[in-house]
Amino acid sequence: MTTILIDSGFLVAIFNKADHNHDSASRFASENTILGVVPDVVLTEVAYLLRRDGGMQAVDTFLRSFNTLNLPLECLLSTDLKRAQEIMSGYPESRLDFVDCCIMALAERMNVTQILTYDRRDFAIVRPRHCEYLELLP
């Protein structure tokens, strides 16, 4: 089974029915059996976005649901943070998102080539070290 890293935008789309990608994310999740791994840094961004758009109740609902899914969490290592900083500083004009750079660093360390995301911009800019490009789903 292929491992896929899950980005914040995909989780927000799954848990926020008002999100314009909700139907697409829900359909993808129901039609595909994947080993989705959530980088721990993603949870903070998801909680922020859900609270911004739906209040604390949205965050509470997300956390309760997330706990039942038993998705594996991948913790950032200090080497991942160093690599994320290298990625950010390597593309200074691009204003890359920190969480996306962390996901890219994790992908390199874990030899993952697929990212579940709706954020095409940042992931399309960076050339990973471990493969020619990252496949962006859905």
C-alpha cells in the first residue's frame, strides 16, 4: 500500500462542509483506500483554519472525529525542520508556506511521492531531492 502525506487543506475540506472542496475530498476519501499519514504540524494549521471559519465547535468536532480515524501522525524531526528551512530559503521570492515545506521535508525523509492537497502552488514550485516531482492528489 502506498503512503500518502495529508496536507491541511484536504483535512479542512473533509471536516468543513462549507469548504468548496468538501465534495471532492469526501468522494476521494470514500473511493480510495490509502495509508494516509498526517504530519503533526498539519494539526495546528487545521485547528486554526477550522476555528477561523467555524469557531471552537468546529475544532472540537474535528478533534473528536480525527481521534476515531486512527490516522498515523508523523512527528517532525530536527532534520526535517532544517530541511524545511532550506526549502524556504532556497525559493525566497516564492513565499512558500512553512507547513508545506515541512511536508516536503517529510516526503523526502519518508520517500513519499504523493501528497493529498488542494494547494498546488507550493508543491509544484519545489523540486524534491528524492523524486522528479510530487504527485498531488486528488
